Amino acid sequence: MYVQSDFLPRRSNVGQSRHVRRFGRLQVVCLFLCALVGLAGAESSHAQTPEPSETEIPAAIVAIDALRRDADADNRLDRLGEHIRVTGRVTVGATHDLTEKRFAYVQDGSAGVRLESRQPNFSLAVGDSVVASGRLVQDSLRTWLDVDEYHLIRTRPGEPAVQPLNSDLIYLEGWAGQLVQFEGRVVGKGRDQRGPYLVVNRPGGPVLVRLDAEMLESVLMGDDVRVSGVLDLMPLGGAGSASYRLYTRRADDLARLLWTKAHLPWAIAGGIGVLALLMLALCRRGATSMGRRAARFHALFQRAPVAGILADHELKIVEANASAWQLMGRAGLDLSRQNLRELIETEQDLTPATLWGALRRAGVLTFAAHTTRNGDPVELEVTMKPFESRGKDHVMMVLYDVSGLKEEAALTRNFYHTLLTDVPIDVAVLTPQGEYSYVGPRSVGTKEMRQWLLGRTDVDLCQKLGLHPEIALRRRAHRKRAVNSGEAVSFEESIPLADGSTVHLMRSYSPVLDPQGEVSMIISYSLDVTDSKECRAELEVARQQVEEMAHLKEIILDNISHEFRTPLTGIIGSAQILVEEVTDEQREFLQIIERNGRRLMSTLTAILDLAGLHAETIQTAPRVFDMVDEVRNVASSLQPLVEEKELFLRLNAIKGEILVRLDQACLYRVLQSLMENAVKFTESGGVVVELDADQTNAYVRIIDSGIGMQGEFLPILYDEFKQESLGINRSYEGVGLGLAITKRLIDLMHGVISVDTEKGEGTVFTISFPRAFALSNGRLGLRPNVLLAESNPEMRVLIQYMLDTHFQLEQVGDLAQLLDAVEQVQFDLILLDVGLDSGLDSADVLAAVREIKGYGTVPVVALDQAAMPGGQEQFRIAGFDGYLSKPFKRPALLNVLGDVLETRQGVSIQRAG
């Protein structure tokens, strides 16, 4: 069936003309376009069904939102590892992951959760009501239930209501496992091992959407879409970092949104289709029906939301709808028979002869035009299509107001023009063939020169400026590299100037790709690095001078060490020998010689130590030891000096054993310096040394009843060669290096020192260091969780005794128990008996552990009974992080554990305080 117009004579069905048949076919096409537009705007809907009734839920079942509770805020779920039952509606049916596990998602009235199972018959469909039992597991940010038993509840299939997400919401962890909906723009699409995916960007951040192939093909890059599905977290590898992914369930979970700028061409096509249908109906209203049908289509044309005009072969207006007159601000005026050229202005030649020639060649003509509305300019986009009526040419036009788009384009153009003009570097745009299409003001000095360079190449530029053609050839080679690789290319070039100087430039060529992936243009950036290059040259000269001075300093220090230490050692030694062979009167002089010799030796040692600290040549060798024993050793060495001054030195250890992992020699030097100072500056009373520790740090407090210090001296207390008492009349000996060296040694061991003092009231120095093994799973204050896999029961008892105070130790006796334990608990370290399984090599056992999720970087220490030569190297090559040969003592075990936890887990020693 077709519709006739006023402009067509009535004919019988048998004698219809060819152009009527043509209009009938065109009308079918227009109806098809309209149907497409209508289908594209359709929105998906979700059936909502009630949750299972309370009578169906067993009493022992836990609400899903309770699974994520962490009441003590220790970053460990309260019910982690427990066997739990949940119930709810299935939102994602059971399917395979990349592993042998199958997974699904279920949601109750409170939240949603992922179900995983190794059972091959694990089968759930969307809408099922299910009761599932299993162990609660957590890995990084993700939480799931490892299902060992489940059964379906007989109820009407359905699903929970879709929860809309706030578009600005950034952190979505609280929505994990739930059925949600959000809107965004498609910024990526593709396939990976898990299948097709989209990357949908929302104001709060991107989401990776899993979907089927047909849904992937239905959207384009830049489309605005509404997506529904089950949200979950996708760990990125680092602790605590994740992105978000969404599992869709069916085709209507993905819907395109219309009337965005990206869809403007489709809107135009739809508008043309609507007007084509209406105007064809108007043109043919006289063919069969001059009455009610013509009036009906005339009314539809007038109410059309798209501006439309029908003109004859002379471009005089035959019909125009209300939207057209409103667009041009002429509503209510009768403009019939007016010439189109009087209403719109365009650069297009609108003379009938020229216009009809262009229309016959192209079929459809689109061009820019403008008009006025109430005195204001209006930018238009006009689309024309010819047709024939009553043997004469007519044209159908659709007009769109693109003023807003023009303004936005002008704003964008001005933005980039300002950016290119004002950026403080040389910027130019070249074609892939090397011709300049834009030249920035900092590229060439004058406007005339920049205008001349457009359309020319670097060869022309070098000839114009009298530069060597090598510069142009080098640029051409690098530009071709950028075009061929599609990646940015950077290089340094030197340009000699007429005055004899040279300009050094760092130039980059960045290719710009078109939608087909071809290079459409090259952006050239260059930065003048002449001053920087000169500075680098000066710095290089200065560096060489510093190295020479450092070398000279080393020579001087070596000479001082040799030329001073050797004579002093001889003087002190000789005095010690002679002191027993002379008279009492002479003995006093020898004691003066010995005392002053030791004073000079102490000063020399301090200067050499400080020089080594400045040069960073002192290397620390951390090991695990008891700080209480070390303080006791230092106190014993100072006991003669304390007794000589008739003081007391008391040790008060609040903890029986305080393990630290430090350089033992450096700590001894620090303790000796502070305790010796306390005795030196105390004339009556004594010194108390307190040792204490909390979960993370060990503390030493040195309390004396000495002379104290003024508050004004504290800011320079640790400066070199600084003393509160200065001049030749000072009361105490020394050059002021003791505390400076002490502070640098404490910093070297990542410790902290503080002081509390008042003049005449005594002084309290407090130093603190991290305790050994104070970090578990990246959290301070928790004992490391260690798994001991040892086949010998007696050895398990011995190791339990060695580690019980400072570790949480779990024991297993065979390979099956080992694999089961690491599946259930995340351990910080594994002690593995290399003979645990007689049927498997230790490397195979290690590989089996490494394959378990979360154990790729967990340190594993080999316990070897054979202790063959070269065994440690062999086990290192096999992938073990540490090695101990049996039998071993407790210090050796503690040191190995300290080393592997530090290096493998990347435990950063944190400053105390």
C-alpha cells in the first residue's frame, strides 16, 4: 500500500507511473529507518521477583553482609576460615573460570557473594534459590565462599531488584557481589582469555564489563550505555589495590542511550526518515485522497519535531512546518512562495541550475548555512534530497540548529590554538611527508617566515637559513621512524649559528593516528637545552674535581691512620710495659703518657669513623640477637670506670628477651658512647639503663643523675665538634664528635634517638629500634605466621621450642597436610623438610606450593638432613629462599628467618616513635 499526494494525478493501479513505484520503495526505506530509530531508544527492563520467604530459610543460615564484618579493624574478616551457610537468589549462573574451579554469584536481601566449587556437577542457573555451605576465604580485597555442599529451594525463579549506582561513587567495594546498574561511555572493547569485554567509563572511574560476543558487536567506541549485572573486585597485584568488573547475564543487560553527541549522525538520519515519510505523504495526497488523508498528513508534517521545508524547482517554498519557522524565528508568518535564498545564507551556490546539477550528481547534498532568529545568528546544517512531482523537480530539506556545536568547536579550536601559541617550547605540525601545516611562534622568529614555511619541508628551511642540509636529513630519518613505528621518537640535535655559537635542541616527533590506525600528522616538539648542556658540562668538571678531592681525602685519612695510629700504639704500649719497672714517682709520669695517648687515639678513631660515615663507606651486617645481652655486655665493660668514680650502674630489663635485627657492632658502639657519656658527666649518684619493648619497637633508656644540659644547646646537640662547655677552661675533655657519630649510626640502623634533660637535674637518652619479626602479612605488631613441614616429630618439638615466643607456628608431618594447610591459611613463611615426601624431589614439592594462589612470593626455607657440600647453592638454584643444615642452633635459625622475611617479603624497616 502507498500514500498519494496532492501533487500527483490520479491513476489506476494498472497504469501507475515508474516514479510512483519509486516513491513506494523509498517510503518502505523511510519506514525502516524510523523503526531503527525507535528500536535504538528502547530501554531494557528487569523483572523483579520477591526474595525467598523466611519460612524457607534455615535458622543456621548467615546473612551475606555479615561475611564482610571486621569488628576489631585488623584487616582480617571476623569469620575468615569458618564454615558458613548462606541462602539467596542466583544472579550469575555457574560457569568455568580460567582454573578448574566453577563459580557463581548469589544475593540475599542484605548483600551478594561469590560462590566457588571444584565439584564438576556444580550447576546453578540465574533466578534459582539456593542454600550453600562452605569455608569463607579472603585474598587481597576479594571475598568468596569455597562451597562444599549446596541444594536448591523450590520456589518461583526470579532475581533480586537491580540497585542503581551513584555515577560519582568512586569506591564500590561495598557493592561487591550485588546486582547493580549504572551508566557510562564505552572507552575500550576487546577479547582476552576470559572472553569479550567492554571498558565502560563512569564519573567515578572505569568498570570492566564481561559480556557475550553479540553484545560486544552491538556497541561502538564512544557509545553511551546503561549496564546491569553483578559487580565484583578484580585485584591488580599490589596489596589493597583493585579495579572493578561486572558480569552481565543476558542481552538486555546492555542498552545504548540515544541523543548524545556521538549519535548525532544517526539522529539526523532518523529525522530525514521521518520527514521523508511525511513529505512524501504530502506530495501524494492528491493522487488518491484530497480529503481527510491529506489533512491528516499535513497535520503530522506540521507537528514534526524536525525542521522541514519543501521547495519547488525554482527553490520557492511550497510547504514549511512549524519547527522550521520556529527555528528561524518566523513562527506564525506565511512565507509560502518565498525564495529559499532570502531565508538562509550560505557559501553554497543556491542558483537553481547549479543546485540541481549538484543534486543530480550526489543524490543528497549537505552544507553549512546560517540565518537569524530574533536578530541573533543561528548556525544551520542543511540536508537536501531531490524528488519529482507532476513532472517537475522538487527538493525536500531538513534543517538542524548546530549553533551549540559550532560554539563548542570554536571553544575547542581556541583552546588548542592558545595552547600551541603560548606553550614555552617550539611546537610545529607536519604531514607524514614532512610538510609543515602549522608553525608555532617559538619555532621561527617572524610571522612572515612562519607563513612562508607552511607547505614546505626542513630541506627548504635549511636552504632558506643557510644551514647544513645534514640537519634536514637527520630530521627526515627520525620522522620516518616515527611514521613507521607509530610511536614517539626523541633525539638531540646541534645547530651552529652565524656568530659561531651552537644551539642544542632536544626534539621529539609524536605521530597522531586516525581512526584506521594510520599516521595522519606528526607533532614536532623541541626544547632548547643549550643552558642545560652547558650546566651539565660544568657539573661534570665539578664532579671530577670532587672525585679528585675525595681521592685526596682518602689518601690523607689513610696516611693519618698509619702515621698517627702506629706511633700512638707504640707510645701506649711502651708506657704499659715500663709502668711496672720504674719507681712510684716515675710511674705517675708514665700513667700520664698512657692516659693522653689513649685520649689522642680515641680522638683519631672518632675522626676516622666520622669520615667513613660521611663517605657512606660503612656497611652494616644485620643479624638477629638479644638486645638485653648486648646492653649487659656494654655495662660490664664500663664497670671499672663506674667503680673508679664511686657511682652505681644498674640494669633494669622489663622484658626477659628482646630480639632485634641490627648490626651488632654498630649497636655496641652506640650503647658504649651513650653509657660512657652518662658516667663521664655524672659526679654523684649513678646511671640506670632500662630496657623495654612493645609489639613493634625495642627501647633503651639511659638515665643519669649528672649535670644535664641547657635547653638552648639541644638544637645543635648532634652537630659535629659542638660542646656545651667550650674554651681552654672547659670542665670535660673531648672534641664533640661522640654524639654526632652516635646519631649517624642510629640513623644507619633506622632507629630514633631522643633526649630529655635539664641543667643540674640529669639527662635521659632514649633510643628505639624495630623489633625482629614484628611484621606479619604487611601488618605491624603481629607475630609472623610460620608453617613447619617436618617429617621428624622430635625435630618438630625442638623447632617449636625455638620459635614459640616470637612466631605463630603450625606443624604438619606430610605433603598432603602441607598442601591442605596452605590452601586454608595464608602463611608468612614455610620451613620445609626436603625429605618430607620420599617419592617427590624437594623442588617438585616447592613447585606444588608455588602453584597455590597467594604463595608465589612467600619465602620457603629448606631444612636439609644430608648437609652435603654445595647443598646451600643447589637449593638456592632450585628456588628456595633460605637453607639450614641439620642439626642447627637457635641463633642460626633466627638469622635465616630474619634474612628471608626481610628480602623476600620486602619488609621495610619502619622508624620507631
